[in-house]
Amino acid sequence: MTLVSNDNPRIAVLVPCYNEAVTIAQVVSEFRQALPLATIHVYDNNSSDDTAAIARQSGASVRHVGLQGKGNVIRRMFADIDADIYLLVDGDATYHAPSAPLMVRRLQEDGLDMVVGSRQSDEQAAYRAGHRWGNQMLTGCVTVLFGRSFSDMLSGYRVFSRRFVKSFPAQAHGFETETELTVHALELRVPAAEIETPYGARPEGSFSKLNTYRDGWRILQTIFLLLRTEKPLAFFGYAGLAMVVLALLLAWPLFVTYAQTGLVPRLPTAVLVMGLLMLASLSFVCGLVLDTMTRARHEMKRLAYLAHPGPASNPGDRA
């Protein structure tokens, strides 16, 4: 097994791109200056402009991904690229390249598996209408459902260890991939941190590909799907509890009538109550069975994670 050296780690800068011809040369130049020993990989996702050609002229390694969507691009990047440390950044020139060495150093010195660049900006143009509020709302949902989160869950500026990248079961197709990365870190309880980084507006002529409402809805769906997948006992348990409460509310008038008259005149309601109680029981059982399977799956993910050395590993550490 190859060990990661703190002195000369292989650093890969990963830049997923779709129609970023206006900004990609700036991104490649700034990150080459910030991390001169890193290899910059630009993955073009069916751009209709000259993104790929400009990135190649700027000195980046360029590859093409046919499946549309940021999540599909990141899945391909993580599978293709072999490095010790990975830096993921969007190709829109909004992220602060000089913060990259600090993020990499924090990952190495503290032995972390993920460092998130928490966006800080006073520019109104840096965030489209509703994006700041939407980010806070979605981050709050993850905090409530999973017990903890990062302050900027949807940041596209992150540094990862090799073991995080190679154990990440990428399933997302689009912009919900940041949510998936966050929940993976939370569920594996990997060491992670946040660093505040400046965040700027897109240069003139550059346009965001994020659809506020459509992609926001997809991210919200992803959060609840991940809750069902990662915490099935809670998901199906709360669903079963809701059905029990509804059944009791419907049954109370029946009990009152029966106590007064000895009759059950509303037979359809009684049948509905029984059906709800049976569904609640099935929901609880499903939650228990799936929770057992999820625990086994978490163990497999943990083993895959431990199969790779951390960023602070040295030969002496393994003696």
C-alpha cells in the first residue's frame, strides 16, 4: 500500500465544468499559482462553448463526461483520478484560490478527511435571489435530521483525503452532490472542518447553471432520501408513529360511542383505524429490518474507508 507523505503529497485540483469558457482560464491560472505542484483536471460536461479548448490551452488536463449533471462528473472524477489529496472547486471563478494552501495544510496537519470552504461574502451579486436563504434552510434540515452539519453545506469548494474520495458511494446526478458529500462525512463520522473563504460574484458574461427552485427541490428530496437510506429506523418509525396518532384520533369517537351505546355504527372508520394500525406495525418492522441492513452497509463503507491511508500518514506512523 502506498503511504501518503506530508512532504510531497500528490494534489489533484478537480474542476467540473459546463459552459465556463468565460472563467475557466482564470480558474486554472489562479489555482496553478496557489498550488504550483498540483495537477489541474478539468472535466467538461457537454459544453457548447470553448470551455474544453480554453482549459487545455491554459495547461489543464481535460477530459469529457457524457452523462449530464455535476454529480455524474464528480463520480467520474473520483473514479479516474489517483492522488493523495483532492481539491474540488467549481469553474466559475467565484471561489478564492489563495485559500487553497490553507485548506490543504489544515487537512494534513490535523489529519482530516474533508475541509469545507465556507463561503463568506458581502457582495449582493455573489448570491442569486433566494440562494442564501435556501442554503440556510437546507443546511438546517440536515442539522435537524442528522443531528449536526456544516454552516455551508452546499459549498462547492472542498478538500478531501484519498480515503474519503475512494470510499464515497457517489449516487447523485446533479447539484445535490454536495448534500451527498456532507451526509457521507456525517454518517461515517470522519474528521472534518470548515474554513471561512471569500466568495465573489461571477464575472460579467458568466451565468449560473443552478436553477433555484428545481435544484432546491432536488436537494430537499435528496436529504429525505438519504434519511430513508441512512436512518431507516427513524424514517419508518416516525411514519409509523404518525399513523398510530392518526388512528387514535379517528378511533376516539368510536370508543366514546361504543361506551355510550355498546354499538359501532361507523364501520368504515373502524376498518380504516385497523388498517392504519396494521400499516404502522409494518412500518416499524420495515424500519427494524432495514436498520440492521444499514448497519452492515455502514460497516462495509467504514472498511472501504479504512483501506486507504489518511493524509497525515507517514511510514513511521505505521511502525
